[in-house]
Amino acid sequence: MKYLRAFEIKGLGATNHRGTRVKIIDLRATSATSNYYKSVTLNWNYTLNTIEDQAQHYFNKIGIKINCAVWDSKNNKVFLMTDDFTTQLAYGASIRLKKER
């Protein structure tokens, strides 16, 4: 059996202060003592369509190759999978990074 690293991808609606965003959550970085960033929130890129496209564009920028996607229709969530366990979620020009506890 091959193990994969999972990312939960979800859309965040616009608020009075922020536009539409996409949140990527690294499901392996769940420990409070983890040295990895647990999530990254991206501003919506209007040249792309879906939350999967938004996330895939980000992963291409930081060098993570996505192997497959899983759609959870019951909870309306998308999970992207990779065999890359070394590349961390990274900070970029239009990315707001937040380390969660």
C-alpha cells in the first residue's frame, strides 16, 4: 500500500473586509508541536475557476506534484493527494500565511 499526503481544499466566501479565498489545510501537520505550517489561505485568482484549480496553481508554484483528487460530495470538500512528504506549504507574494495551533 502506498501512503499519500492529503490536503483539504475549501472555499471561503467573501466578507465585509476580505474577498473570496481558498484555504489549503495540510492534514499531516496536525500536531501543535509540528514544525510545518498547517494551512495557507490564498486570495481568489479570478483567472482560474474552481477551488481545485486555485490549489493546483499554488502547488505548481511551490513544486508539489498532485497525484490524485478525492471529492467528498456529502461534506462538499475536495482533497488533493501527493507522495511529496518534504515540501512545506510556503509563503508567496499574494498568499497570507498563518501557522495554526
